[in-house]
Amino acid sequence: MTKTNVLDEKYEKLQNEIQSLHEKWRGEISEISLNGLEQVKEGSPIIPQLDLSININQYQQFIEELLQLIGENNSDVTNAAEKLKELLTAEMLQTWFKEAITVNHFYFANLAEEHELPEWLPIFLAEQAVRPFLQAATVELEPTLKEMKHTHCCSSCGEPARFAILNKKGKKEQSCPRCHYAWEEKKISCAHCGSEDELVILKVEGDESAEIHACHKCKGYTKVIDTRKMFKKESPTLLDVKSIHLDFIAQEKGFGISEDENQKAH
């Protein structure tokens, strides 16, 4: 398998700009409370079980700043911007925040259809703007997360375990592109079902820093990036985006996260 650059330059530039917004927003978050932590059930992601209390005006600000950024070169977004600004009442923002945490595609698709918006736009805005809050909550939850057993998804936000790095010690570290929680796992084991016997490692010709850990038992896969071989340190979010060619390779080989697993994760 040969490495193929599938990222358009404009798209990669946009992703870098969105990442810069995320970093700015993280520094601006003024309020976040984790309500219901004492009632969390073991074995399920923590954040979807909580009632997060945030400054909803900041969430709105993040959405509007993101809307402005992606609207600069997209007429569909520009035309939808005013409609969205009228739509996003305080009550609607609370709903968006809650549904974005669990990535409720059904809710956002219906909303886009009802208000004649581009189908991809509401969920993209809502989910991207929620990430800084997920990351801030994950930092607060770290002591609790360290005590939990890890399963097929991120123990913090529920994202499927589909991305990992080899850290400075050479250990495999699952890294969540959404909330940035990271945990070490056995290097030769499936992040989805735990199988060691049926895991195969797919190498990418021309790229010594990337490989795919794919499982014949459950058909799940994880992209693995060896950050020791990279000159520039980047966030899990950007590394995930920039390694999208690995997703294509894995899926062409018949691997992918099943619908059942996605439902368990969220």
C-alpha cells in the first residue's frame, strides 16, 4: 500500500485554522461544572452521563466564530448564517450542546431538513464548538478516568477508539481526537474487541510513521502514528485529519467500525 495524499490544500488549511480556534476557545472557557459525577455507571463513557453546566453564551460565540471562518469561502454557509443566528435561541443552544456531545446525527439531520440548511452544517458547527468543553471536562475528570477500565471507546466522551500514537517510550497510546484523553494499551491488541490473535498490522509504503492495526475478528481498525518519527508535534485532532488516507486504506481492505459499536460508544 502506497501513501496517497487525499487532503486538498484548502481543506488542510481550514482544519489548521479550526484547530487554532479550538486552542483559543480552550483558553476562554470561563465556566464548566460536572454535575452527576457521583452517579456515573462503570463501563460507559463518563461525559454523556453528566449534566455539564457551561456558559451558553460562549458556546454561541464559538459557533458564530466558526460559522464566520468556514463562510469566508463557502457561499452555502454565508447564505445559511443569518438563518442560523435567528435559530440559535438560548433554549436551542442548550439542545445543540447536549445532542453534540453524543453526536446525534438523526437530530441534526432533521433540523437541517426542517430549516432548509445544508445537511452537514448544523452537526459540524455544534460538534466542533463542543470540543473545547469536552477537553476542559476531560482534564477535570482525569483522576476518575485513570481508575476506569478501558473498552472499545474513549472512556471520557465515547468516541470510538480509532486513533493511536506510539509515544516517546514506544508504547501504544490511544488518543481521542475529540476530547484529547489518552490511555496506554497493549501494542498488539485490538482496541475494539481486545483480540491479540487476529490482529494484523498494515504498513504504508513510503511512510514509516504510519500503520493500521486491523482486526479480522471484529473488523475494527485503529490508525497508529509513530510520533517519534515526526519533526513537528501536532494535536490528536490534526493527526487524525491528516491521516485520513489510512481510513481509506483500511476500508478498502474491508475493515471498519460497525454500526453496533458506534451505538455502544454513543
